[in-house]
Amino acid sequence: GRGSRGGRGGPAGRGGGAGAAVVPQQPQGPPQVRLFYLKQHLILKCFNYLDDASRKNVFPVMGWPLDNYLKRTEIMFANMTQMREQKLKQEKLKEEKEEKEEKLKQEEKLKQEKKEQEKLKQEKEKEEEEELEKKSSSENNGEGGEKSGGEEVNDDEVKEVEKEEEKEQSPTVVESKKEEGEEQSPTEEDSKKEEEEKQSSPNEDLSVMAKLALSINEAWEGDKTEGDARSSEEKKSDGGDAKAANVAEGETKVANDGDTKKVIKTEGGTKIGETLFFDGKEVLPPLVSREDPDTLLARLNTRRLYLRVLHHKREQRKKREAEASNMLDGKGGQGSIKQMFDQDVRDKMTANRMYRKDVTIQEMADLEWDELLEMAEIRNTGKEVPFEPIPTQHELLLFSPCPRAVSILASYPRSGNSLMRTMYEHTTLRVTGSDMQGGLAKHDLVGEMAMGANMVQFVKTHFPERQGAAPFRAARVVLLVRNPFDAMESYFNLMMTGSHTSSVSPEIRKKTAKVFENYVLREIRVWKVFHQFWMKQDVPILLIRYEDLIRQPDKVMGRVLQFVLEIKAMGTFFSERIDRCISEQQAIERMGSYKPRSGGIGKSLAKYSPALLKTLFEDADLRSVMGHLGYKDLLVKPVEEWSNLTPLKNYATEYLPSWHRTGNQKVVLLNKGGLARTRNEQTNWQNIKAQLGIVDENCDCESCRAKKAKAANASSNDEGEGGGEQGAKAGENSSNDKGEGGGEQGAK
């Protein structure tokens, strides 16, 4: 309490007073731990600029093992090779398709030209026939002497026209005549040239030697051009960062689709055959030090404090504007002098609590928790609290030790554990832990990798669906369950989009219909084994359903707090906290660390085919597990009635262990032993997304980076064409949002 901390002027307080004994300050543990993490972070950031050989030399000096680094390098190289090969295959297929289309176009063009030539030929023949008919008719109608003279003149003209037409014939016609076997009679000039060539050549041996010399010359020229081409290709491959000529680590062979390709590791990078080349920096895994929970909590509290100050200033400005408008409208002032004085004192006390000076954020969080207890005592006595409460979303969090082994929140992925953790933190102002380093720190869940009882009381885990960071013990289990149909479909969305809030588009859904079906048939076994594992543990277990949590959050959270904190009777303090943090919220989504997808109980069944649903409903083990978890009604009710699912009795089911009468307490060991997800149930999501051309927002591979850059360029071009007015408005709105939102991105 406040007495143990001492007042500002007391003997144990900050001032100490005159004549107080000077007590040497002992070094605190958390700052030393944070300094260690900071050093490690800076060292690894510097090591990221080293090449592969330098890293391998530095690791033994620092006392770090190389096994994990080499394994990460191999995995990264294999993934990049696979993606690059798939990209080349797609480009090759695209080129082949374009070549076929071009070939078809050429064939169509040739056919069209041939038709036009035949049409012109027919028109010429028709004109010639008409001319002959005219000539024959004129011969029959002419007189004797004039006929003979006319015939001689007309015959000569016809011969001249025929000769001119033969000369003007296209080369194609001449070639066709040659193919048909027509021989052209040699002219006198050609025969004279042949005789001169015979006379100029003394013998036949000389012509043979000339032919031989000509063939040698052609062969030499061919070798020269091929050598030039090879040298130009080598120059191209040696340009830029690529140094394929200097082989540093020899050659290895990689089999791919029956073909053997050479993988050459060079100084500048790695080259595969003649097609794949990786820069040296591309295949080096990043060296990153995880951020300790203390640093993450300090960032979160700093951001909340900043948002709190902005909110307070905004509310004060609105209040002054309302008072000024009331004065102008003649509705009166603030009341009597005493009321004005009391309101002024209340505003000052509220402002002093919003941001305290000369204290750290950790000390500020401790003081605010103590004041919450004092406020509860004041309300119990019937008095009015002399200051305004801090908004729940802006309250500061604390790490709190646990006197025994921690309680855990065990759930299959996408079953509502993040929502449960956020509700718990808002109600108790205590950070919840996690046994894995996920991406939820950016969603204000900062207890990543915090599992010790010296820091947290409530720890999230997905074991045995997956293995967390390190083994640890737990004394109590909150088992949060969700019906398998919604849980598996939500997990599919997460893995395909790489986001907790996005859903698969209808186009991608059609492409992945078979993938989704195979995934469900494998994943349903993981869901069953996971829940069977936890129901067999001999520790206190509280069964909570996600469907009850989203419909009656206040009732469910009351049971959770009573179970985790081992409260025999819920008092007014936590009841009021639950009502204020949960019941007064406008929507359940505001309590979550992020806005969940617009789903609903049973709405995901539309994504399952009738044959797949029939297979799942006929699974006897699945029906048994669902019945044990309280989902027996879902197997017989239509989907439209799933939203009216009857809640569990008292909104939770508590299972006592076998030793609850004897007192010989047992614990459960996590992150050690077999997993529910074996190799048969694993899905290569990255390979599936690469084949479908899906860009993962959280992925930083070369393919995704290229697709993101292309999309960004396209959007920037569209914005540029759309005019500068909308861009200016968007920039203005974004700056306002950042100002009012509290610089969240900068704090992150």
C-alpha cells in the first residue's frame, strides 16, 4: 500500500528530511536486464552489415553457437531457390504462350495474304478473258483488208503485254513455277558468262581448293563469333555485385525435377546454373535480438500516456466551448460561487492525475492502481470521488508477480485468446504473458515471451498445437474453446493473408477450394488431439467457450477472474471494474487488441462443401469431443440457430483435480513432449501462396517485395492522374489522424 512506499517528506520517502540517514541505493534488477537486451540489440544490428564469412568468424569469438544460424541460412536459401524457380517457370510458360499466340497470328496473316493473292490472280484472269472476248468480237465484225492489218497489230501488242506481265510477276510465282518443274531457257548472256568462267579456271583442282579454303574461313569466323558471344555473356554475369568467376566455396549439385543444376557459391553471391543468381546479402538471415517485455511495456504506457493527455485537452476544449455557448445563449453560468470553486478544484485534481511530474511511468502506474483502490473505498462509503476517472483505454499497465506457478490460457489458434487477454488486462491492469514471440506486440499485447511467475500471473499458450519458447510449469488452466468449423476457417484466413484482421477474397477462395478441403481433413485431427490433451490434465481447469465470451463478456470474465486470482467471493471492486471496462463499451470489438473479422457463430459453414460437412459430422471422435466441450447442440441444430446456442451453466465449467481434497498440488509442464501437429498435418502455406501469386503483407521475400513495389507504383500513378487535390486532402486527414491518434506509429 501507500504506507510501505512512504510519503515524499517521510523517512522512507523521496525527500528524506533533515537528519535522515543516507542509505546507499542498491542496483535494481530490471534496469540491468534491460541494459543487457539493449547491448545485444546494438551488437546484432552492427553484425547485420557483415558478410557470411565474417559472421562465421565472429560467432565463436562471441561464444554463440553456429548451428541455428547455419540452419536458418539453409532454410532461407532453399525457400528463395524454390520461389525463384517457380517464378522462372511462370515466366517460361508466359513466353511459350506469347510465342504460340504470335505464331498463330503469323499463320493467320499468311493465310490472309494468300487469299488476297488468289483473289488478285482471279481478277487478272477475268480481265484477260474479257479482253480476249472483245478482240474476238472485233475481228468477226471488221472488214477484209482492215482485218488482216488489225490482226497483225493486235497480235504484236498482245505479245508485248504478255512479256511485261511475265517480268512483273511476284517472286512467289516464279518460285512456284520452279517447284512445278518448269525450266527457264538460258539466255545468250548467261551462256557467254559460263564460257568465260570455264576459260578463266585452269583446272578443276583449283576450284576444289578454293571451296576448301572458303569452308575453313567460315568455320573460323563461326568460332570467333561464338567466342565473342561467350565473352559478352561472361562480362554480363560479372557486372554489378555478381562475381561468379571467383569461386570461393566450390561447387555442389542440386537435383530439381530430374535435372541437375550447379550451385556455385561465389564472393558476391550464389549462382544456380545459368538462370538463378542470388546476391550475397539476399541469403543472409537477419540477426535480430528480441525485445524484452519491460521495453515493450514502457513503449505501450508512454503511448497511452500521450493519448491520455490529448484526450484530456480535447475534452477541456469542448467543455469551455459548451460553457461559452451557454453564456451567449443566456442559459446561465456555472451556478453559485461554491459550485464554481468545487468544479475548479475537481478539474485541477483531474489534470494533476492525468500527467504526474517527477515520477517514472512505472511509479505512475503503481500510484494509479492505489488510487483505484481508494476510489472503491470512497464509493463504498457513499461519498463522491473528487476527481474524474482516467478512461479505461488510457490506463497504464503493470507487471505483477504470482505467489505460485502461473495460470495459463490454453486455446487452439483463432479461438479468442487475444480477446480474452485484452479483457483481462483492461480489468486487472496486469500484463498477460505468452510463451511465444508473435506479432501481437503491435496490437498492445506486450507480454510476449514473459512466462515467469516473477512478472505475470496469466500466460497464453497454444501447446501442444505448437511448441513455445521454453518449458515452464502451470498450476491452473483456463481452456478457451471454439467450435472447430469457425476456428479452422479463421486459421485458414490467418495463414493465407498473413493478417489477424483480413479475409481471403472470393477469387482466392475459388482457387483454393481443394486446398481448403485437404487442409480441413488434416487439421481436424489436430483440433481433436489438442482438446483431448488438456482435458486429461490433473490440474484445476476452467472451460470457457468463445461463443459465450462474445455474447456475455461480463459474466464470463467474472468467472475467469475468480478462477485465476483464486477469489472466493467477488467483491464490488472487480464487479465495478468489469462493468466499467466491458459492459459500458459500445461494441465488443473495441475491447479486442484488434478489430476481428466480421464473422459470427456458424457463418463459416458456407465455406465448407456439403460432402466435407458430411464427412466431419460422421466422425465419431469429433462428435465425442464436441459433446464433451458443450457443442452437442451444434451437431443437431441448423446453422441458423447456432447464434442461439445455450450458454454453459454459470457461463463456465470447472473441473477439479483428483488431489483437490488432499492438498498435494500438482502442476503441468508445458512445451515439452510430443505435439498434436505432426508432419502429416503441416501445410506449406508459403508454397501455396507463391503458386497462386498471393502477396503476404508480412513477408519480406524478394517475390513479395517486387509485387508490393509494383502495386505501390500503380497506386501512385493512379493518384497522380487523379489530381493533387485529393492527395492534399488525404495528407491533411492523415496528419490530423496522427495528431489526434497520438503518434501510435512513431511510438511503435
